[in-house]
Amino acid sequence: MEKKPILEVGIERAKLLGNSGFIENDILLMDQLKDAPIPSEPRRMDMKVIALCLKGRAQYTIDTQEQMVKRNDVLIISERHVLDNFMASPDLEGLCIMVSADFFNEIMQNVSNMSSMFLFARTHPVVALSQHEADIFQRYFYTLKDRIAAVDNHFRRDLVRTLMLAMFYDLSNVIYCTQQVSDRRKSRSEAIFTRFIRLVEDHFRHERRVGWYAEQLCMSPKYLSETIKQVSRRSPNEWIDNYVTLEARVLLKNTTKSIKEIAQELHFPSQSFMGKFFKEHVGMSPSEYRKS
């Protein structure tokens, strides 16, 4: 039997299901979690999803691993993950925020912002919140909903970006505290992944060879590659390139440095080499991205 390809679920498709508010195909809010595009058959997510369960229960699989969500649990799903087998209790209620990868990159002010929440969520996609923390999430949700609805506000997009960043910091603090407990019982593979990411955060600007990172971790490049791929569904090269690309985006949008200076700061052999790398990963040249 021919194997069917896994279809993707993105914001454009999700908008067809009904919504609480959206900005183009960048961000979508839904105040009915049961209507969110969490599939009952295999679908690859083409966006980031942050959702809070307010009532009832739901279960699903993410990359074949079964997950259970109950009241005051927040679930965090990054793009590329494959979701399947979603089932919910009849009384399920919750809030859901969907963010495109491009808009997420606009929100981030530096690469370390993304680490604690979205890296931890790749191996721990469900986190329990206290009632106080769940109340804070709800306030962010409805403030975002209100600002998204203000279509005549010239700074609408900037306001939403700023609110999202503030929400990410609050959620990251919750996950930081959870991570301190989790680190004590982390598997060897997860521990290697965490150490690798911390090395990448510190050295990606000048070191992009997988072999170098493997040497720092006292293992072979093959073993490192297999371990990182197993835990995160991405290769070490993809993680390194992701950090380089995100930092280039940040420098292009938030500084007045020339493209040549940015290429030097990121240790590219030349401005031309950086241009080819950036276009391959972003789909446009550095100058086009700066003007966009």
C-alpha cells in the first residue's frame, strides 16, 4: 500500500475553522480549544501552538508520544512536530494561540529568549500551571484578543508582538522552575541535547562544525547527530543554522549595522557568503529582509 504523505496544519487552514481574532497568517487566537486544529490523524504543524486547558481533559500524540492535558495545563507545540489521535472530553474548554514561525522570529529580540520555553517544550510539551499562573495566561490572551481587534490602531502589530514577548517571558519563568526539577531526572539523551544547545547558544557566531561540538561533549559526531535527531527531530546542523539565521534577522531588524558588519560579526567568510546562506534559509536576501 502506498504511504500517504503527512499533511501540514498552518494558520491559513486554521482560520477556516472559526477564530477569535487574527493578523493575516501570523497569529490566530481561538477561545474554544476544542475547535483548534489539533488533528485526529497525522498532521505536521507549520506553526507554534500555545494552549491552556480550562476545563475537561484531552489526549493526543506528538511524534508518537502520548500526552494528556487537564485543567490548568498549558501545552506548547513547535512547528515540525507531528500530531495525531486527538481526543477530548465533551466538557473540554480552553484558549489557544497559534503563531507562525516568521512572526515568532519577529517577536524574538535575541536568540536566548527562545531557549527555556520552546527547547524544553520539545521534550516536555505539557506543563502544569498554578491557578495564579493560569489566570495570568488568561489575562494575556484577552488583552491580545482586544489589541488584535483594534484594526484601526497604527501600532497594532507592534503591540501584539510586545505583548507576546511579555507572555513568553512569564511562561519561560514557569518552565525555568519546572526545568530545575526535571533536570534531576533527565535521560542521558535529553541531557546531551540540553548541553549541546547551551554550547550552540554560546558559540554559534564563530563555530558551526558539528565535529567541534561533538569534541566538546566528548563523543563522536555520528553519536551526537543521532542523539540530537532522536530528541528534537532536527539535526545538529539544523539547530546551528537556526540560531545563525535568527541572530542575523535580529541584527538586520534591530540594529543599524551594515550587512558587511553583520557578516563579520557572525564570522561568515564574506558578505556574499552570508547573502547566499540567508536567502537559502529565509527566502530573501539580507537587504530585502531589512526593507520588508
